[in-house]
Amino acid sequence: MLEPFQQPFMQRALLELALVGVAGGALGCWVVQYGFSYAAESLAHSIFPGLVLAAIAGVPLLLGATPAALLAALGIAACARAPGVGREAAVAVVVTTAFGLGVLLALSPSSPPGIESLLFGDVFGATDADLVAAAGLVAVLGPALYLLHGRFLAVGFDPGAARDLGVSPAIVEAALLALLALGTVVAVQGLGNLLVVAVFVAPAASARQLSDRMAPMMAIAATIAVAGAVAGLYLSYYVGTAGGASVALSLAVAYPLSLLAGRLRAAARPPAPGEATIA
């Protein structure tokens, strides 16, 4: 059972995925609550040109991905507020433009070999800088989610009442997108541009079936994310599948299992006073 994690590269992969999983699971609950799952996928695709430019320039991926992610998040927030333009249309405009630009850059003669690793990640190639970035993500998201918890609750559950309390839904949504952009920038280095959305959506969607309260839901999502990372690494080690794809698959499998657990939980829940029951 412990043989895979006696290897240094497996230990580093597990540490990076655990840190990213804790951050992604907690933040993902708000992403799911706000209906930003498509935006999460689009943000990951939107930073592709930044990743390619960083690879061409030979600089750390964070230097290219960070401005690209922030620009994409602000672009989505701004387009969604335009009259007659819905959130889905705004996301589609931003992601297709950015990803198309990234593909053009990736196909240019100056593009370095191995550019496909930007799409699918290299979870077994975690460096000290990657681990520091993942730890920094947890250190930033923890206090940020704590400080913004009340505002996220107000806007997420009743935007109209939030305005009456002096909380701007536009600013709160922009803040959530900015945090999501930050998390995407860090997580993309391990899971890749196409798979990173799994860590922000799948654990949170699973946790939502198991809890009705946000704080426990965030803890459950973080636990599922870490468990999925362990399962994915075991699968990759013994079956020989790609690391990032194995982790994403493990996180996805957790969702149908959570649906079953959620139904069992609902069936075992005692009826509320006055609630009709079916014999």
C-alpha cells in the first residue's frame, strides 16, 4: 500500500495535489453555488496563451498565467454585465478568443517542444517552486474565504437582499472570479490546462450532495479532493496511466458515488414536523 509513496517524485506529487485539493475543494463550493462551473473551465482555457508565451520566453509559467487569468476573469465579469449579454455568452466570447490565440502561439515556429504538457500537466514533475506556490495558494485562500464568507453568503443566496445590506453583487462576483483565477494559475501546473477544472468543480459538486451547510460542505469537498488525488496517484502508478488524467478521473468518479450517498442520506433523514410522508 505504501510502496508508491516511497518514491520522492510520488511524495512531491501527493503534496502538491493535497495542497491544491484543499484550496480547490473549499473554493469550489462557492464556484458551484454561484453557477460558475463553466467559468472555471473557461478561465483554465483562457490562460493558455499566457502559458505558451511563458514557455516560449523560458520563464516560470506563473509569470505568463497570472496576468492572463486576471484579464480573463475581469473580461468575463465585464462582459456579463453588458446589456443583453448573459454570463454564458460572455464566458464563451472570452474563452474562444483567448484559447484560439493560445493555439496560434503554440503552433508558431518559436514554440518549444513538449508544449502538450501545458494541456495535460506534469504532476510528477513538481518542483520546489510548484510546492511553494501551492502552499501560498492555501495561505492566501484561507484568510480570503474567511473574510469574504459573509459577503459570499449574502450574494450567493439572495442578491437582492445583499444590495439592501450594502453588498455589491458585481464586486463580490469579481472577487470570486479573481480567487478562482489565482487557484487556476497554481493548479494548472500539475493538472494541465484541460484537466484543472476537475479540482474546482467535481469535489464541490460531490460535497453538495452530502451537506446543506456551506462550512461542512467546504471541509467535505477538500477531503474528497485529497482522497481523489491519492486514488489517482495509485491508479497512475500501478496501471501506468497519465497522472493528471488519473486524478481527474478519480475526482469525477466521486460524483456519482455522492449522488447515491445523498439519496441514502435523504431517505434516512427524519421528516420535518408537519411534513407529509409516504407509507
